[in-house]
Amino acid sequence: MGQFSGGCCWSLAVFGLTLHGLAVLGRGPRGESVQHGQSGTLPHFVEEPVNAYIVKSNPIKLRCQARPALQIFFKCNGEWVHQSRHMSQEHTDTQTGLKIHEVMINVTRQQVEDFHGPEDYWCLCVAWSHLGTSKSRKATVRIAYLRKNFEQDPQASEVPLNGMIVLHCRPPEGVPGAEVEWFRNDEPISADGVINTRGDHNLIIPEARLLDSGNYTCVASNVVAKRRSATATVVVYVNGGWSMWTDWSPCNVRCGRGMQKRSRSCTNPTPLNGGAFCEGMSVQKSTCSILCPVDGGWGEWGEWGEWTPCSTDCERQRSRECSAPEPKHGGRLCDGVSVSAENCTGGECTQDRKLLHDPKPHGVEGSRDVALYSGLAAGVVTVVMLIVAVTLYRRSQSEYGVDVIDSSALTGGFQSFTFKTSRQANPLLINSSMQADLTVSRTYTSPMCFQDSIDKDLMAERLLLDPVSEVKVKAVAERAEYPIMSHHQTFPRGLGPDYSGVPVGPTLGRRGKNVFNAQVSPWFSQPLHRATAVFGHEGGKLMVPNTGISFLVPFGGIAEDTTWEMYMMINQEDSSALSDEGTEIFLSPAVTYGPTGLDLSCPIAMTIAHCAEISGNNWTIRLKRHVQDKWEEVISVEEESTSCYCLLQAQRCHVLLQKPGRYALVGEPLNQDAAKRLQLAVYGSPDPSNALGFTLRVYCVDDTPHAFQKVAVAERSQGGRLLEEPKVMVFKGNRLGLQVSIQDVPQLLWTIKPFTTCQEFSFSQVWTARQCPVQCAFSLERYSHHSSAHLSCKISVRQVKGDKQLLQIHTSMLENDKGVIPFSSQADCSISSQTGSKAFKIPPSIRQRISATFDSASAKGKDWQLLAQKLQISRNLCYFAGQESPSSVILSLWEAQHQDAADLDSLASALEEISRVQECRTDSLGHSEEEMGSLDSDLNHLG
């Protein structure tokens, strides 16, 4: 009631004031009327109140200005504002000279919050003049705010080059409505012709450019606050495209059937920002043929080989043609003359159409003497040329065969010999710590390795037993199989030649040929080694002990609740089965794994040891698979393929496979510098048929654990002792053979049959020796039981115009069987399989975390490519791109590479480097770089 009364009184007062003003205007002088404006003019608002927002707790001011006006009052929400709240003032317009009445009021946050009307809090002005009143427009007053959460954040996206980028943004609710601005990499984006920011706050880029890749943020702001949306990563990627094919390379053979290839690269354009790799092959191969040159050959003389009739010049002729065959395709022309002429006699020659007189008898005898002397002279010249040729040949042989001459030649056929102490202990040697007899130092003689004058005959392709009564060799080879899972083994009897009762080595003179029975069966005609194990979902490792052959079944490769009995075995193959041309050879054992119907979700990682010397581009090495009695190419190690991956290292090759079968590495030499590694070993044992005899056996085998193990098994069955640490020798494909000789034998203590100190092997025997290793033997005999039992000598192995190795022998006949070498130098030689987590260096939990981190679907393969790069896997990445989990396959390959390593340092270092490169960046799955740092820490702890 008080408020109502007060309101009425305030209204009456305002009304009375208005009437009083009108009265004064009516009485006032003319000048005063002019000051308030012309008569008949209602108040005009110079400034009206505007909408306002209360920020936090700060009041706002509403302002009104009018002329001519006697009074101005505010009315808010339909009620007059008390006069005490008004702030009034007058001032004169400097341009018109009229008075302007101005009124202001304050509106607080409390006033707005206390109002509960159907509409927003509002105010207007009412101005009075002598003619009446005028009202201003309404001005609303609202409390300003801006909520924190966006109604829609922009989402990360991957867009191909020239594609459209659309980013949606709905800002938080607020008063007044928020304005939106887009930022890329914290830099504002200007709305130009390329980028369009629509009224609905969406960002549209019609044609994406590479520079449009980045982190995009939507920023909403009003008078109260500014809010930032979540960052959306936009990747503009480029799919790879093939370049043009290069020209075909020259045919790789000089003549005949060969191969040529051409290549292209995925560089038009190069894949960028995780773009797809090019589909298809980067290398094409095609057969080619080059006509071989045909050298010309002379045909028969004349039509019937007859002379022409004698001419008037006492001469007759005969001719022949270079047509048997004709020179073709750049072949050489025939050497010699096509026309032959000679004088003719016997009354057939005429001169001036008259017969000449018969030759005198003494003339006939003189011509016969000339023919006789000419024949003798020709014979003498022939003999001299033959002697010169033999001399030059012997000199050339001495140049290349100096190593087969005993070093006593340097002292005129005799040398000084002193026993030497043994070297430091070596676990591969027999009684290597035994000291030689140092109490006596004597001088002994040694015969030279003379150069015979017999023509050097190239070694036959097969080892034949020459009918020499002084050389007797017994060689018996039987088949044998080795069960892997038990220690009991049946060793082949006579795996190497049985030298019992052999007085001399299997040689024929100084350059005698290696003599073994041609009817001796190969060492092994059935699989030597086999390993079997049952694997399940946890995976595992299967290996053939001491052969360098193994494979890994990855974790998760076999479905859950499923097991497979898998096997791996080594087969003996002959290089002649590879191709008709015979240019390819086996560089590794042939390995079979199965079973045939094996079903895996990811490839196994197979490791195969090889003997190729891969430094330099001298080989074409291929992985082949045995299919229906023939070998078919799977992949060349230099090519890219989506079906198989091959990583060639210095001594091993790691292959990712999913198809069971028999596989082998084969090599085709590109030039004479192509080489393979040979392992040289010398064994010794007393002669059981001769108490004074001792036999040295020298082996040259491919430098693979499997090849050397066969020798070790054979020698162990005979009680052989390894007398010198095995050495590696490089054997080149230069078509030159191998020489093995024994040197520096103390002649006063030991005897060896004269001219048996050197043996030779043809190139093909060594180059393709797979079924039978290259081996030779030297039989020595002491002079008496009172002679020293110590033996010190050298074994020289060299390739003509090639590499050379010396094996130092220091041994004694008195060494007993306790020095027999172990089956293998590896400590875990009896372990053939491991299952579950103990088979892997990387624990399954960490492996799954790494795969989940790098196999991000939204990263378009970017992260696993970085992982491959840091793990030194830089080629044939298209193979991994086709896998369901590229990171998991990469880790399987890493496991195969580092199965002999004892820690995880290389993997931890790679993750640490990736963490540094991508510092402070969150990957597309939400894993931060702290996640990779955690993986790195876990790996370091395990390592």
C-alpha cells in the first residue's frame, strides 16, 4: 500500500510539474520559447538507450538525450524509475545552440536477477515538452555468460590431395551468442577465396593443398569469455603413383637365352603423409635371346678337291669357300687362303703351245732332296716350339702353384725345424693347452714338392679311383637319419673315407687327382635333420639344432583353441636340379616346413643360413620353392613383392612366409667376382692298422652350420680330433680350382710318401659340392716308436689366383679320446623348440601394446612406417602395408634378426628415438608420447 501510494504521489508530482512547465512556457517571453525550440515541436531523442549485457557483477548505464525537453524519465518493466536514481544534466549543442537534456540510470545484476517477467528486463525513456511526450525504443538488459563445452567439436580427418576438407563446429551456448574464429597451428585463418567459413561456423576448404595439413582449432568468444575446442588433426595425403618404365636392360648373357629387366619407381608422385603405396610390381623381367656368333669354317677344296689343269705358266690351282659353316652374327672369318696354287711338271706344262722337255733326272732328284730337307727343318722347328711351350707352361704353373712347394725349397731342399709351443687354449681345439716338447731342438730335412713335367690335366667332374697300386682308399657311405628329440644317434659308418690301413694319402704324385671310388653313394640321400613341435595361439620357435635353420610362429598367428603339429626338415639337393644351363647353385640347405594344410593369420619368420659372399653386386640371389619335381622362383631378394618378404644379411636370410613347402636360396653369379664362403677344418686320428701311422683329413665345406655339422658328426663317429680352429676362405667363381698341400713336415721324425704332398680339386667340384664335401687326406708315419710323437706342420689351402689360408698343426699321437670334439659348440644344441612367451624376446603384453600404438587406422600407416624405418627396415614396405597388423609382422622380423641377442636394446632405442621425434604429440588412437616412453622404459627394464 505504501509502494502504491508512493507511486501515485510520484506520478501526480510528475503531472503537476508538467502542467507548471506548460504554464511557464505560456507566459514566458519570446526569447525563452526560442531556447526550448520552436513551438509545435515534440521532444526528439538524440540518443536512445541500447541493449546492454551485465558482465559478472558490474552494473551497466542506460543513457538518453532529447531536445527540446523539459524532463526525461526512465521507465523499466512498465514502472517509473525513482527520481533519485536519475542522473540529469544539460548542455548546449555547439552547432545549433539548442539545449540538450541528458539522463542516465544504473542497472545492477541484482535488479535483473530479481525480475521474473515473461520477457527480458527492459527500459525506455519518456521525454516531456510543452506539446506533449515522446517515448524512446526499448533497451533490454541481460546477464552475459558463455558455457565451457562446445556442442560439437571439429573431428580429425584425412583427405587426399585436391579433396574437400569440411570441419564442423558448434560453439557453446552463451549470451550474447559467441562468435567463431578458426585457427590452424595456432595461427588465425583468413576467409579468402580458398577457405570458406560459413555462417553455421563450419570450415570448408574446397581443394585441399599439402600446406592445409595441420592442427585445426575452433575458438568461440563473446563479451564474457573465450573458449577453444579440441584440436582436430587434418592430414592431406598423397597416394603413390608409378613413374614411367625405364628402358629394358641389356640381356644378361652374351649369347643364347637370358633375362632382361626394366623397373619403375613409386615416385610419380611419391607417397606422402601415409598415402597408399603403388600397387603392382616395380620390376618386370622378360626372356631375351641373342644370336651366338658363328665362326666360319673352310669347305672342301674345289668341287671334288681336284686341281685345275696345268696352265701355260706351269701352275695349277684349287679353291675352297668359307661356308662350312658360313660366319654369322659377328663370327670370325676363316683363317687361311681360299685359293692354293703350285707348280706343275711331268710333261703337262706347255709353253708357246709346245710341250717342254722332260726334266732331267738329276733335277728330279734335286726336288726330292729339297722336300726331304724341308720336312726335317719343319720337324726341328716343331720340337723347339714344343720345348719352349713346355718351359713356359711349367713357369706359369710354378707362379700359381708356389704354395704347394714345401718351404724347404727356400733352403735348397733342407730346412731347419724346431718344435713350437702350443697356442693359448681354444675350446674348439683338442688338448689345445698341451705343451710341445721343448727339451730338444734339432734340424730335420724336408723334400721339395717338385714340379712334374706331365701336362696338367683338369680335374674330372666326378671323383674317380685311378688304378694305382700304391694308393689304396676305402670309402663307404651309408644312409643315416638323426632323431632330433633324443640324444641317441645312429651315426653313418664311414661318413668320410675309412683310411685304416692306408699307407699314403689319396693322391697321385704332387699334382695327383683326388681319388675316391666312383661308386661310393652320396653322404646322405634322405633328410638329415628334422624337428617337430606342437604350437597353439601363444606361438613359439622351432629350430633344427646346430644348423642355422629355424622359424618363429608369431603370437596370435594360430587361432585360439587350435593347435598345429608343425615340422621342419633339411633336404639334400643337387645343384644340377636347378636349371638346364647349370648357372645357378644352392647357397643354403633346402628346408621344408609344414604341414601342408597349415592355416595361419600372419606369416612365419624363417631363418636360413647361407654361404654367399654378398659384398658387391656380383650375385642374383633368389628364393625358390620346390613344386612338382622342379624349382620355381618365389622372389628375388632385390625385388619387391606383396606375397613374400626376404631380408638378406651377411650370413643369414630371414624370410616371411605363409605357404608351407620346400624352400632354398639359390644364386646365379653375374661375373667372376661372385664368391661363396668355404669353411676349412683339419682333423686327425691315429691309424688303427699302423701303430706308427697318423692321418690328417682336410675338409672344405660351405660356410653354413649345417654343412660343418655333418663333418663334425662324421669325425666324432671315427674318433677324429679337430687340430686347428676352422677358418673361412672366399672361393671365387673364376673357374680356377683349389689346391691343398702339406708343408714343413719334420723329415727326421715323420715320413710321407714322395710326391703325395699336394692335391688338387677342379672348380666344379668345389663350386657345386653339396652331396659330398671336398676332402682329402695325408697319411704320415713315424720312423720308430722311439721317435717323438709330436707333429707340427702346415696345411695350405688356396685357390689359383684367389684366396689362401694356412692351417697350423701342433698335435701329438699320444692324445687320447678325451679330446674328441663336442657335437657342437652351441650350449643349447639339444633344444629344438620353445613355445609361449619364453620363445620370444618381446613379451606378448608389450608386443600387443606396440602393435596397438603403431597400427593406428587413422594414421594411414604413418606410424608403422616410422617404426620400420627406425628398425632399419627400409625396402619392400608394400608387403607390410598388405598385412592386417604391419607392426606385428615387423616385430616378428625383428625377433628373427635378434634371436641370438640377449637384450632388447635396439628396439628400446628405436622407441626412444620415435618418442623424441614425436614429442608432445598425441597419436590418433589417443595414446600420448608418454605411452611410447612407457614402452621404452619397460623394454629397457627387460633388457
